[in-house]
Amino acid sequence: MKQSVSLNAARAFIEAHFNEPVTLAQLAALSALSVSRFATVFRQQYGSSPYRYLCGVRIQRAQMLLLEGVPGSVVATEVGFFDQSHFGRHFKRCCGMTPSMFIQQRAAVNAGKHGAARRQAVAENFAAQCEQTSAVLLGHTDPLAERRIQALELTRDTI
């Protein structure tokens, strides 16, 4: 139970400071665990690594900003990515589409300029992409993608 409470503090810290550089050492200190133990327990508790969880929080916030009409270059820095290219890579990995495609699909659903069949097809496609995003954020990806992500995480010293 104590680990769950300390992990909740780390998770709350990630959600409050997603737009800043966050290190595993900071999160482990909040949880009163070693860095390696924290990473293991976090993955067991939440189904994804701390870095993947942080990226998921950033992408969710980015989606909201994009739908509000904020330019992609501004969104990238607002949510804590180094630059627009870094943001675009993570967005595409998580959502299966680029930020501009995300905006276009959402606009097509909302505009209602197409016939009912077209609107339905766009809505179904968007729903499928959202389900894929949720699966990625929850840590359910194909094994090859999982191995690539693990390899990247091993080389990172900050989140």
C-alpha cells in the first residue's frame, strides 16, 4: 500500500510538471525508492515506463492545444518537447498520425461538410485512432514497437 501511495505522488508530479524536464532520480526520490526499483514498480503498477507515461501525458495535452488552434511549433514547447520534430515523432508513434492529420480528421468530423456516409467513415477512423492511442498510452503495443521503445529507454538518463 505504501508503494502505491508513493507512486501516486510521482504520477501526480509527472502530471503537474509534464512540460518540464523530469528525471527518474526526481521521481524515485519522491517515491523513496531507488531509480531501478522505482522504474520496475511504476511499470508494474501503471503498465508503462515512467518515460512512456510522461510522453502520453504530453501527447494528451498537445491534442487539446492543437484542437484549440495553437500552432504545432508552440504546442511542442508548451508540452515539454525539445522541438517540433521531437513532438511530431512522439505524436505519430502514440497516435498513428501526424499532428496536422489529427487536426484535419477532427475538423472533418466537426465540420459536417461531407455526406452522412463520409462523416460516419471519418468518425469511425478517428475512433479507431483514439483506441490505438489509448492502447499505446496504456502500454499495449506490438512486440516489435515495444522492443524499440525499450531500447530507446535504456539510452535515456532523463525523462
